[in-house]
Amino acid sequence: MPTIKFMPSQKIVEVPKGTSLFEAGKQAGVSVSTPCGCKGICGKCLVKIVSGQVDFENEGLLSQKLLSQGYVPVCKAVVSDSALEVLILSDLSGEKGKFDDSSDDLLLVSSELLPENKDFDFICKSVNLEISAPSYGDGLSDYDRLVSSLQKNLNITNPEIPLDLLQKLPNILRESEKNNTKSNITAVYYNKSAKIVLADIVSESNGEDLNRFGIAVDIGTTTVAIQLVNLENGSIIYSKTAYNEQIKCGLDVISRINYARKPEHLAELKDKITSTINALIIESAKKQDIDPLKIFNIAISANTTMVHLLLGIVPEYIRLDPYTPAVYSVELYTAGSIGLSICPNAPVYIAPSVGSYVGADITAGALCTSLACEDEDICLFIDIGTNGEILLGNNEFLLGCACSAGPAFEGGGITHGMRASNGAIERVEIDESKNIKCFTIGNSAPVGICGSGIISLIAALFRYNIIDAAGKFTNTDSDNYVSTNNSHSSKNPALILTKRGNNSNDISEDITLSESDIDNFLRAKAAIFSAISLMLNNIGLEFADLSRVYVSGGFGRYLNLDDAKTIGLIPPLDHDKFTFLGNSSLMGSYMTVLSQKHRDKITQLAQRITYLDLSTEPKYMDEYMAALFIPHTNSSLFM
Amino acid sequence: MPTIKFMPSQKIVEVPKGTSLFEAGKQAGVSVSTPCGCKGICGKCLVKIVSGQVDFENEGLLSQKLLSQGYVPVCKAVVSDSALEVLILSDLSGEKGKFDDSSDDLLLVSSELLPENKDFDFICKSVNLEISAPSYGDGLSDYDRLVSSLQKNLNITNPEIPLDLLQKLPNILRESEKNNTKSNITAVYYNKSAKIVLADIVSESNGEDLNRFGIAVDIGTTTVAIQLVNLENGSIIYSKTAYNEQIKCGLDVISRINYARKPEHLAELKDKITSTINALIIESAKKQDIDPLKIFNIAISANTTMVHLLLGIVPEYIRLDPYTPAVYSVELYTAGSIGLSICPNAPVYIAPSVGSYVGADITAGALCTSLACEDEDICLFIDIGTNGEILLGNNEFLLGCACSAGPAFEGGGITHGMRASNGAIERVEIDESKNIKCFTIGNSAPVGICGSGIISLIAALFRYNIIDAAGKFTNTDSDNYVSTNNSHSSKNPALILTKRGNNSNDISEDITLSESDIDNFLRAKAAIFSAISLMLNNIGLEFADLSRVYVSGGFGRYLNLDDAKTIGLIPPLDHDKFTFLGNSSLMGSYMTVLSQKHRDKITQLAQRITYLDLSTEPKYMDEYMAALFIPHTNSSLFM
């Protein structure tokens, strides 16, 4: 019977020829999410055939490129060979829904941009060293013997050996000594500006466990996401998100910068972000039974302020004219010096920023777009979050700008707004009788509404004329509305989306959407749309000149393009010009954790970006005011 | 009236022409110790005339070389010029006696070996940088502007900037910004394997205070000594010694190594030595009103085990066959990583060791001898301490060995033994009536007896036949003796040196010397002498082949050569072949704090030394047994 080995879990199962790969996985206890219920239409349950062959009829589902790389949907592939090795690309361990901003979209969207296996280089490399045992009168210290072995094996001079490794060197050498003639140890090292720096040494027996995992991190102002990545095959073993603990010190970047003005507050913000990241690292490592101190590779993307706060650098001058950050390209500091809980000597990679408000999250995101290729098609990259950042360009020019959208897309400033997590209303349908039906993440009882839910809701309300172009309710004379006061104590009617249960034990509130919620949301979408218009306008382009529009953001799992166009958030272009990237910053971080080539790519990208400051553009306020309507004052734009 | 400015205190006084420099100093409140009472015979009160002229008749007191360098004895020089700048070489701030192992001997002994002013290079250099203020849209971060200014000023690429400096960079730049056009800051940097590493940045106004002081440290197993050195003129501003706090964990190197076998004990030993050194640094800095965090230069010499313990490295394998230390040549680790309380990014220089028991203290000591020159005369360097270390060689060969003398020379294992500090009997005279007169350091009431006192005492007792060649009292039938028990409970008569006072409030003991004290001392001297004999013997040399013998050690201020020869501690050679160096390890450390050239010299010296292991020499035990007598079994050697 054919034997199937599932990686990275190494679970093995024997099944008869003709069994579907999905069934084989089930028998082996390996779970792969199959969003369309094994109908073979969503293409989201891809696995990679590492060795052996399967039977599979493509029927146009996958690109030729994906096929040639060995990807198949687990639900449609059938066991045909006697031995098969199958790589599960994202094993979410049953936590689907909660962590969906991770890897599901990774392969379908941008496989040609992802590092290929030949690009993987671990960044921190390991080398097995055979070191002669000390002999009486040889005049060589342990340090001398290590250095000379490194020089011989790596053909280098003067490796740098951190003090803590010198401290453990004598015992490591003697533990791994055999027959009093030689020691076998493994050294982990990396390159730093033409020098070799040692990150760890271990006695040989532990050597094989080293160096196989990396951590990709995206630090958002609101949400922090990490992935534990297998560096040998690129698979995402575990992913997890958490709120940035800094939220307690201010909801947006500007309030954090203000908070950081006292040195003890700056230290507090640094502590909070390192502790958020460390909790995620430790949890990931624990779930996979990995020692976090044996993780040597971490790549981080974040906006410019988050990078400053992570490094404990005064962020004040980011927000003061002339808006000069302390640093754009951060050298490789060690995890220990930054306070991250992996191997303390491991080098921490932080993607480069290009402006006060066009940060490493955007350069990392751009890695997921054709901007990272030598492509002459003009494309637009929109990252929608608390700050909206936009890149526009091709292989000849590249402009970047940022606008302050506020937290509405992540649920902030909305009465029942919330992050895209379990229980969040992510989609809304309204029927002919104007009944509202809410769909939540994880099909849980509704807790609140996330960004994609708000977009869906406002679009539906506008379509059914429940709100007008200014975002006001057309008729509030029904039981579906309650009257609330907003902060200015003026009239602020609110639509009830879901009623509190009748059970008296139910302490949940009604979930509502008020006019002032809609107003906050429209300000956010206007900030984004007016920035896009102005940018195109500035270099004499029109929407039609765009070959491709990439949209990313933490506002939900999937953006409904019709809804987004209905409300005037994105340019009115054909569907096939859009690509939804999910969390592109995390995706870029994933690529840089795997390959130096992609680190070099991002550096080149960052150097090409010209930063455009909207605050100095006289037309920006006009554009913004015009975009406060649904879809726009100039509704012909959206015809 | 002539104006006299005393450096480094910058005190100024006006005195009439013809006033002695000593008198002028007194009026200015500057104290210079004048051991011979201004008789102009000891040559120990040297000062350096930096500018201007004095009247002074040499009469053969100083060498032509010292004269040409501007040195004069303060007691004999007379003010002749209208303006004079005088450098006080060692201002012990009235603590004379207690700290005499510092600099008194420095200049007379080995001035030709000391770094000259032209060799001074501060090691950590400073550079004033003019950095353009940020301008809107220049696309340069603070880091970018710092790096480009460093590159321009120092003609380098890729300087390494520690994270804590990046953290303070934004504020430093803005504090020192003038007229919104540029910032003036001072950067302190050093070279590390062909790279420039930044140690600090300060706004210009503080820049001038930077970088002027260094710390020279000698870590002895028993005593730690430091000097605060003015790096601009080489003067020793302050010196201080303290017991090594590790003493609580074991008296000698071997017991410390044993103690360190538990990881928490190793950490304790590291803590104790760093806290000993830090207390000395902080005290020195405070006395001179210097911020210790603005000290960037520290040079350390110590035996191999002390280096391991300072760095927190397992010392176990130093004492186990094949006696392999973890490290001989330590790279430049930062003060922060080692735990020393100077600027945390300052590089810590540790002199190289060459063997388990021939450490950095010996290579540093050799810097004070003609072994550091291209000299063909064969010379012997003996460092007498808990371990005795011996170097023998010339420009063609260089041998090193070590023997375990035990702590007797530093007062250990002797009933009333003590370190050479206030109240220690340092010299003894016996008159024709066999009355014993004791002379103490600081002319204080006697508290105990130090190494030089024991040598003086045993020599006098032997000369007056109060003890015999085996170190036994010839006649104990007098009130001058008490009967004590030694550890083996056998008879152990002891000679009373000083009686307790009659005053009943006097709680001091009689100070005595017992036969078992003498025995311990003879074992120590036999270990040293037999090592010297064997070493010469090994390469077919005789005492007469030695052109020069250097003696150093912490056993007292001055070694009386006649006494040392009487007891058979040192080879029986003419007085003029001997040079007494005091604490040569500290002296070597002083040289390496001042000049890279001397760091290079010590590296070359270390590479030339061949380590000889006495424990494998079959003749060593015979030589040792023969040397247990006063002066030696073969007394013809000392005729």
C-alpha cells in the first residue's frame, strides 16, 4: 500500500491507491482547511508534493506555475504512487478563523514573488566543526582552537565571538569530546558587514535541532501578528495574532508618540511591544515543542513609529516638522539587545522604512506586489489601516504617501467596532424586506463588527436607500432605531443590527451602528480615496492607467470589491484588476525571514520610493471633502 | 612675579624668583611626597616641567635621558622663569603609605620603556562632527546623517553604532542644533578589527570633558590595584588598592577554581571581582569629580584564572590536565558586557596570557623590563606573589614558568602576616644586644608584618644566629619567646616582635613569628629559587650569565637586596644587576592604557614566550628540597 508522509509533522499513513489526499490526511491526523467543502473550487487547500506523484485534474483551477512547483489542492488530488511526501503549507491546528490573516492567501496571490526553495538561506547558517582536543604544551586555548577551526571551515579571518559563547565554550568542547582526540560541535553564525559573527555553539548531539525555524513578525499599531516558519521548506507551522499591548497607552501612532515624551513612558511602550511579541513567540514555540532560545532568525516589519518604539528610540521627531525619524535602515542588532526572547545573539532583521509615515510595513507589503518585479505596468498598492499608505509606480518610478485614516477600519471609533476575530460581523446581507442578516467570523454569536463588516453594511444600507449619500438615515421612525447622544450631544440615531437575547442571563448589548459611527467611517474612507486621487493627479494619471491595484489591510479576511466600490473606498475599476493581499506586511516579513535575496530586494525597493507629503498639497483638503460622500461628490467617477 | 601652574589640578600660584618648586607647590596646595625630606638624594619627588625653565643642579642624581625629558626633583628645583607649567606625576592626595605600590617608582626605574607623549593615542578617540540639520524632504534619518558625517570625517565605511547610542541620537542632535542649520556633536570611537565602533556621542558643550581619563587595573589573587590616568599627559591622578573580594571564596587560585565549579559560585566570583573593581573606579572618579560613565579606556592585567573569573568563564580546565585555558588573547568586549562601571560601550583591554599560570600580569610586567626591547643581554624577570612567575630571555629566546609559592609573601599563612599597608612592619633592625626594632608603613603602631618585613626579619635573625640554616630558633630560653602549637600540635616556639601595650584598654595582641611561620616562608622562597635555578640549568646558563634581574611583587614597597640574598630568595649577584619594579603588572597596565603601541608590544612579547612546565621536570623536587635552607644547602652558591 502506498505510504504517505506528511511534513512538517512527519506523520505517516498507509492508504490504498485511489484514496484522496484529504482522506489520507484525515487518517494521519493532519488537518488542512478546505474552505469550499472539498468542491475543488476555492483553490485554498493547497499542499505541495515534495516527492512522488498524485493524480489530479486541474480544470483551470491552478496556474501552470503553481502546478509546475508541485502544488495541488488536497481535496482533489488522489494517491497514485507507492511513496509520497506531502508538505502541509499552513497547519493552523484547528484555530482557523481566529488566525486567518496568515497564510491561506499566500500562495494563490503571489506565488511568483515568494522565495523559491533555492533562495532559502536560513540567514543564520550552521557549520559542523571538528576541533582537535587540547594537548599538553600545544599553547592553544579553547578560543584559539575554535577560531582556527572556523577560519579553516569558512575561509574567513577574525570571527566575532560574543562573550556569553566564550563563557560556555570550555564545557561545550569537553562535553562533545570523543576518545580524547577531537570535539564535534555545531556553530551558528551570520554575516554582518563583511564579518562573521557567532550566534551560538552547541555540542554535536544538539546540532541537528538547530537553526530550522524563523519568526516573521508584523507589528501593527493595533495588532501584532507572527508566524513560526520552517526555514527548510518555507512552511508556516503556526501563526498567531494579538493586540499590541501599547493600545493601553494610546490608540493611534500620534497618541503613542505623545505618550512617549516622558522617558519612563518610552520605556513602558518598548516593554509592552516586546512583551506582546515575546508572548506570541513563546506560545508558538511551545505549541511546536521548540526551544525559543534555539530560534536564530527573526524578521520584523512595522510602521516607522513602531520600529522606533521597539528599539526604545525617541519617536518625537517623527511628528515634528521636518518629520525626521531617527533611523530608516536599522543595522542587525541582536535579539538580546532589543529584548526579544529568541537566541540572545541572533540578529534581528527589521525591514527599511522610507518616511515618517511610510514604514517597513509598506516596503514589506510592496514585496508582495509587482512593484518588486521589473514590471512596466503601473500599479497601485493600498494598505488600509489606522494609517493608510499608498504606493504608485512601475519599474521606472515609485511614489509613496500616507494619510491618517484613523482606526475605523480596525473597528476603532465605531460604537461596536472590533478587530477581525471570532464573533466579529464580517459580512452583512439585506433582503428585499430590508431585514439585515449578519455573518460572523467563526459563525459565533456576534460580539461586534469588524472593518469588512462595516464596509459591507454601509454599502448595503446605501444600496437599499436606508442611508443617503451623506451617510444619514433616511427614516428612523421604526423600532429598529434607538436614539443615542454622540460626544457633541447632538441627535445621533443608531440602527440596531442584532438584538439582545430574551434570556435574562444574556448580558450582551444590542449591536448598533449610529450616524456618528458612519461619519467616522466616511472620514476614514475619504482620507484613503482622496490620497489615491491626488497621487494619480499629481503625475497626470487616471484610474484607467492602472494595470493592477493591490489592497491590503487588517480590516477583515476578504474585501468585497463591489461593496468597497459602492462606498467609494477604492477606484472604480474592473474586478480583475484587483488583488487582495490580506496582511501584506506579515507576508513580506515571511519572505525576508526566508531569504537574503528578498532582504536585498526590499532594500532596493525602499531606495526607489519617493515620499510625497500630502499635508503640503493644497488640493488635498478639497479632494478629501469631496470624498466624504457615498460614493463621492462627483458620483460620475463611479459610473 | 613668576606664575606657576600645577597640572593636572590646574592650581596657580605666584611666587618670587628663587623660590623652590616644593615651596611653591605647598603655597598652591599641591602635595608632592618627598621621601628623603628634601635632601635631594632619593630622586623620588620628580615632577615634569611642561613649559618654562627652572634652575636645578643635577649632581648625578638623574639620568641624562630623564633630564632631557624635563624631569626634576621638586625639592631641588628653583623658580627662575616668569611663567612655569609643572606636571605633578602622582598626586596621592595625602594617602601616602597606604597606596605606595603605585607610581613612585615608575619613572626612575624604567623611563625608557614608558610610552612617550607621542605614543599616547587615547585608544578611544574623539571627533567633532558638524551635522547638517534635517530639512524637509531630504530623505535622511538622524542615523543617516550621523553615518555620513562619520564617513566623511574619518574616511571609513559602515561604522557600528550600538543601539543605546541610536536611542539617544535624536535628542543629542537637537540639543546641539544651532540656528536650525547644523548640530555640533562629539563622537567617541575606537577600532575593532578594521572597523570603527562608536562608544558614545555627546552634544558639543560636553565634548571637551570626554575622553581624557583611563583606568589601569591589576587584578591580583589577593589585591586589586587601580590607577586613574590622565591620558593627555600620562600622569597618574589617583591610585588605590583593595582586597579582592573573592578572598571570601578561597585564598589562592586553586581554591577559587574549585569554588567556581558550581555555576552559581562562578557567578558569585565574577560579581565579587567586578564589584571590587567598580568600587575602586567609582571612588577614584568621585575624588577627581569625574563621571565614571565618561571614562572610555580601561586596561586590565591579571593572572589567567582571574581573567577567566572576571569574564565569567569556567576556569576548571586551567587546573586539569592538559591545563588548557578557555582563552589567552581576549577580544575587545565592552565594559557593559563585562559589568564594569565605566561607559558601557567602552572597549575593555585585557593583556594576553601565555599559559595556565603565566598570565596577563606577567606579560604586562615584562613590558617594564628590557625583555620588551630588542636587547641581546640575557635577563631574568621574577614576579613574587602567591604564584611565583619567572621569565628568562633576551631578543632571541624567551622562556616562562610558574611555581606555587603560596601566600607567604603577601602575609598569608604567617601568624601575624598582612598585606603591605599602614601599620605593617616592613623592615626590621637588630642591634648588637639582639634587640629587635621594627619599622612600619606610615610609621603607625604595628599591626602585623608584610612580605618585605618578613624577609628583613628572617635575614636579620639568621645573621645574628637567632635562627639556624633550617630556620629553627637556636635558643628559646628567654622571655622573648612564647610557646604555641602549630596545626600538627608539635612544639612551635614563637619570637615576640612587639609586646602588647601596658594600657589595659589596649586590646592588640603581641606580634610574633613562630618556627612554623618561618617554615612556611622558607617553602615559599624555595619554590621561587628552585624555579630560577632549574630554568637557567635547563638552557645551560649560570647566574653569572644574567645581565639584569628584575624583581616585582606585592610583598612590600622596597626589597632589601642584601636581605633577599642572605635568605637565598634571589640569585647571588651584584646589586647593580637588580632592578626592583614594585607592582609591574599594574605598571604594564598603565602603559597599555596609554598607547596602542604598547598593546602591540605586549602581543609580540606574549607570542615569543615559550611556556615551561616545572611539574614535569624531574629535577624540580631536588632543587626545591635543596633550597629549603638558609640560604641554600649548597651555601657556596651564595659566597
